[in-house]
Amino acid sequence: MSKFVKNLIVDQIKKELAEVEDCVLVNVIGLDAGESGQLRDRLHEKNINIRVVKKSLAVRATEGTSLAPAFAETSGSIAVCWGGSDFVSMVKELVDIDKDEDNFEAFAACGGVLDGEALTAEAVTEISKWPTREEVLSTLVGQLLGPGATLASQLGGPGGTLAAQISEIDGSGADASGEAEAEAPVEEAPAEEAADAEEAGAEEAPAEEESTEEAPAEEASADAEEEDAGEASDE
């Protein structure tokens, strides 16, 4: 391989790993074409990238980066894996593939790097037992919501009891006022009768005045007749 071609490969590896901070190294030497295709398809479903590199080229491409310690103890050709939903999820998937000897017998996780520190094969297996990012977030949410739910139930219990007692008091007061309103028309009945009596008396009053007015007129006519009778006797 010419120096020009090597430089092109190094530049390509740099571009692919430019934003990668953690990775896992796996051995794929010994997989046939069919197994390699199945492996890539399975990793693609988990959004895991894989790139086979030669150690010398990988060392040049990762020099001065957080991935450099991963290639210190390697030799020959190695495959670099990165991506997935999070690092632990990727490691779990790679370890599961490593244990699947029926389909990928030659596949093996052999190291990696996490937070700038090199990982051994045993360390990779141990990380696969860690909880994933989703599991950690779920646990944290449960721990945060637990005390809040307990406090809400403690505050809501006495409050609900007090509200029930107040509603009972308000309900009895409403019943008493309803009964008072229902009895009110019965007490007002005599007042209505008195009003009717006053109206009747007011209508009868003019008749009495008319009778008193007619009485003097009758007395005047009687006096006139007596005067006429007296004058007749004097004649």
C-alpha cells in the first residue's frame, strides 16, 4: 500500500471518528461473508457503526484524541464499534453477539475506551451489566416522583376530610333556609287577608258618606213642609 493511499485511509478514519469519544473494539477475523453481512445488519438495527481498521492506521488517525488509548494493546486488524442509543446499550448488544456462538463464533469483544481510559475485555463484560441510560432515567424519575406523590397524598388526605365536613355544613344550612322559605308563605297569609279587609272597608266608606249626605236633605224637606203648614194655619 502506497503512502498516498495510507494517508487517504487515515483521513477517512479521522472523519468517521471525529465526534466519537467512546468505542468498543471487537475481533471479526474469521467471520465469513454471510456472517459479516448478518453482523452488520444486526448492528445497523441498533444504530451501531462498525469499521475495520489496521492498528497502525488507527493509531495515526486517533492520535491526540480520547480514542488513542484503545489501540495501545492491539495488533493487526481490528473493528471499531460506536453509536447506539448510549454506550452501555451498545456494550450489551456486542456482548450478546459475543455469546451467540451459533451464528458468530469468531466474534469477540476485546477492549475499548470509555472517558479516555482503555478497557479490557473483562471490563467490557462488566459494563454490560450496568443499567442503560433509559433505566437510569426511569429510576431517577421514580425517586423524584415518589416523595412528591407521598407529600401530595398526605396533604390531600386532611384537605379532603375538611372539604367534606364543610360541604356537609353547607348542605345543612341550605336545607334550613329552604324550609324557612317554604314556611314563609303560610305566615304571610293573615297579612294578605288583612289587606283584603282594608280594601273592602275602603270600598264601603263612600256608601256611608252618601247616606250621611242624604240625611240633611231629608230633614230640610221636612222643615219646609212644617213651615208651609204653619203659614196655612195663620191665614
